[in-house]
Amino acid sequence: MDENLPKSIEIEGSTVEDAINKALKLLKATRDEVLIKIVCEEKKGLFGMEGEKPAKIIVSIKEKDKNT
């Protein structure tokens, strides 16, 4: 992994899955290499009206085991 990349990021997306995919691209990591914490899931506005809120997650790189 690149030392210049952040070890943890908070990111929003239209859905939780969208936010996860964005974070994985930014961290240049796979899903197996990260821990994902959902801060809040997306909320849709009623009939497309205002009130829609994006999903927000925190994604952190897992610590590698130094014995392997």
C-alpha cells in the first residue's frame, strides 16, 4: 500500500454500497483489506422531494499482522 494514502476516510454516497466503492477506489484497497463503519444510511425524500440524505461511512485500512 502507498504510504501517502490515508489510513482512514469518511465518505458519502447515494447508497452505502456507492460510498464503499468510492472509498475503496480512494484507498486503493479491496473490501478484505478494510474495516467499514456505517455512520448513517441513505434516506430518500418522499416522492423525490427535498429531504434526501446521502449514506455516510468511515472506512479504515486493517492493520497487517507483522508476524506474516
